[in-house]
Amino acid sequence: MDLGVIGQAAGMFAVTNVDDLVILALFFAHAGAAWKVVAGQYLGFAGILAVAVLGALGASLLPEAFRPWLGLIPLALGLKAAWSVWRGADSDDERAAAPGVFAVAGVTLANGGDNIGVYVPVFTVTDSLWLYMVVFLVLVGVWCLAGWFLASRQVVAKALARWGHVALPVVLILIGLLVLFSG
């Protein structure tokens, strides 16, 4: 097992899911049954992974010299998110109370555009796709635990809601530049 890849996968998961952690905390705070939130999160994230893997497989048909240019996707997403932060736009909409499995899955999938935009270029150039997927799926469980924990710690949840939107653009831009210059 390559610890470097595990670290990269864990870091990439964490930075692309900061916003999801806040949403999970909100879901857990309003959920009647925590298992619905966990099941919905796994279902939605499985959809994100499926789209990203299919996108990477399609992108792998591209000439090798073109693949690093896929870094423009997370770079553009990061710049767009930075522009929203700079303008003061609030893109986080709080979801309704008592979510079901499919509601959580739908929100997770809909909120996963930045994940897909980052994962496709990285999945295209990595030789350790399976390791990324295993790390991501393990971390979905960790994220669910963290979301549940945050749901009962309002001070922490407020801090994430306040600063998570600032960290996300920076990290997306860095990932985009890393993919661009990795080729």
C-alpha cells in the first residue's frame, strides 16, 4: 500500500467535502433516524464516484499530453468559488428537516459537482484508482461520524459554515494547478 497515495486521497476527500460536512451536520441535527443520513450519504457519494470514474475512463481515451489540461476543471471551479466568496454570494442553502435516504443522496450528488470536477482529472492520471476509492468510501463513514458530532457542537458547526467556503476555493485552485503541472 502506498501511504503517499492514501494521504493524497484523504486530503483530496477532505477539501472537496468541507461543504458537505456542514450539510451533514445540518441533516443530523434534523434527522429522525441517523441511519437514513448515513445511507443517503453513501448512496449519493457512490453516484459521485461512478460519474467520476466514468469521466476518467472517457478522459483516459485522450492523448496523454492533453490529460494534465484537465486540471483546468478544478482550477475553474476554484476560481468560480473564489469569485462567489469575493462577491459575498451565499451558495449554501439549508435543506429541509427530517431528511430521508433519497433526499440525503440527492443533496450529496447535487453538491458533488466540485468533487467530480476534481476527481476526474486525478483519476485520469493515477495508477491507484482503487486505493482512492477505498480511502474515499472509508472517509464517507468518518465524515458521517464527524457530521453527527458537529450536529451536537453548535460552535464548531458555525465556524465551519463561516470559513469552509473560504478554504474550498483555495484548495480547488491548488489541486487544479497540481494536475496541470503534473504532466
